[in-house]
Amino acid sequence: MAKLAVELDMATEPSSAGGSPRGREIAPSSPTSPKRAKMQLVSTTQARERERKQLVAELEKHYEVELARMSPLWTCKGDSPLQPLQDVAEAVGVPGAVLGAILAGKCRDQQIVVNLERQKRFAEWMFSHCSSLWFNLHDSGVGAECAKGIVLALALNDRFTSLNLSCNNLGDAGAAAIARALPDHTTLVHVDLAANDLSHHGANSVFEALLLNHSVTSLDLSSRTGSLRNHLSRQNASSLERLMMQNNVLAKLALQSTNLGAECGMGLARGLVGNTTLTSLDLAGSDLGPKGSAAIAEALLSSALEELNLSENKMGDEGLAALANCLGAPPAETSAPAAALALTTSAAMTAAPTSATTESNEATAKYHEHLSLARSSILDLNPTVFSIKDTEHRQEALAQ
């Protein structure tokens, strides 16, 4: 399309030979003139339509055997028996051949034969889950082959804002296929590839694709109970660091139970320093250990994080102390019960960037001291006091 635009500029460029200087000034030679812009838009639209037809033609050839077993009509019943049959291809916004390709890929992934009954059920599912702004094939048996059709659906339709393929079996090949659609997509806001048997290769494909994307604000690569896990490792450290440093739109990142490890956690922490867009980070159950947890904690004050989950990471005293210090825990000379209560409370709090002054730290320490005193009073209270029937004697015993 870029070549077509260049050729259009050359074809419409007014000649500089002959004519008066005044005449050349009047000539519509500006590349931003309305007429030229309109011609470029028409040419670009035509080029995209040609590319679209070419993609569909290649798709039909690739899935020729499966498509021959399907009906060319993609329809399903509406919500009410009185409603006419619904055109699923129109509702989803892609050609019927693309729907057929997604179903054919799904059947190849599951090693089952395409038939009209499966097409009918699949059409109903697509109409229910993919006819709005959300493309949702959660837990639908999607594998690497099916991902090829999904990529074409995304490429041919820019209305989708959410892509949910969680709890499937994409693997690294499927993740790489989905990643190819991300750099040029301008409307996707949420991408969920959780629990898809991804290794560090598949995860890096997604991270690198998001370096070129300017719309996705939420990414989920977590593992889920009862589904195929995603396994990240130290090989993701560099990609995560670059993603945090260069992507200026991602606001939410979920990597729960992905076995990141300390080295990957430290790479992520380096990228967080100076990041101004990421506000929510879920690293629960990621084997960060004391070093990885401490590195994340130390990056808090230089990041924009408002919500941080570090549960089940074997943080140890080192990691918890680093987190507590960043959250304004009381100084070491504070009484042991107060410090213990402050540490427990701080570890449960949401990690947030702060510019706390000395006064605010002192106020926090006093607050935790008062909490500790209240806690001690409750623990030391003799329950038999409440059995005293005389009101005056009971109040006196409570005061003591």
C-alpha cells in the first residue's frame, strides 16, 4: 500500500517544466491537498480490499477439504423463536470463509471431523460470544491451527476491543500467530492468553509484539487452576524489561503462577523504574523468592503501580522487609509488637508509589503503635470481666 501511495504521488505531481512561477504556485502540488488525500484514501481502500480477497482465497485453499463439508450459509436461530435466522458472518463481521477456517482449525487441533452439526453449534457459539466488541473463545479447544483463522478475523475486523483465548491449548506456535496480529491492531484493549501451555518462547512473542502496539492496556498470561499452565523463566527477563521501558500504554499485567523466578523478577523490576503507565501487576505464585521480591519492592517508589500482588512467592524476611520499608513501615526502634503488626499490615496492603515525607512516616509509626496497644489490650483482657453483674465494678475492671 505504501508503494501504491508513492506511485499515486508521482502520477499526480504537476510538472515543473514550463509555465510561470505564479502558475506553479497555484497548481495543487501540495501532498496534503484535499483532492490528493481523497485519491490516496480511495487507493488505500482498494488495496486493502484486494489484500482481503487474497487472504480469503488463500484461506479457502488451505482449508479446502474442511470447507467442502460445511454449508456456505452461516446462520443460527435468534434469542426468540419468532425472530428470523441470524446471519452469523454479518454479526461477527468477517466472511463466512473465515468462520469456516476457525472451525476447521479447531477441528484439526482436536483431530475431529468437520460436519454440519458441529458447524451449527459453532455458529451459535460465535453468534453468542463474538458478535459484539468482545472476541471470546475461552476454553473452546483453540490450538495453534485455529489461531490462524482467529488472526485473520482480527486482521479483517477492527471493531474488537477484547480478545479472550484463555484456558485453551495455543502453545508457543499459537501465541506467535496471535502476536503477529497485535502490532498493527488499533482497537484491541484487552488480551487474555492465560493458561495456554506457553513457554518463554510464546511469552516473548507476545511481549515483543506489544512493543509496537499502541492500544492494548491489559495483558493476562497467568496460569489458572485446572487448565494448562503458562511457564515463564529467566529467558523472559530482557523482553519484560524492554516492554516496561518502551511500552507507554500497558496499564495492567497479570503473570500469576507462571514460575518467573528471581532473575526474571529482577528484569521486570528494572523495567518498572520510571514506568508511568503500569498501575496493576499480579505476580502471585511466581517463585520470585527474597531477591526477586526485594527487587520489585525497591522499584515501587519509581513506578506508577497502584496495585501489586506478591502473595505465595516465598519472600522471606528479606523480601518482606524491603516491601515494608517501601510502604513506610515503622523504624527498627519501634516496639516489637508494633513492628510485627506494621509488617503484617503493610504486606497485605496494595503497593503504591508515594512521596511520603518524614512527617508522614512518623504519623504512620504512631498509628501502628496505637494499633499495637489496642491489640495488646484485647489479648490481655480477662473474659470473666464481662460476667460481673454490677455495672460500676465491671467498668472499673475493664478500665484496669
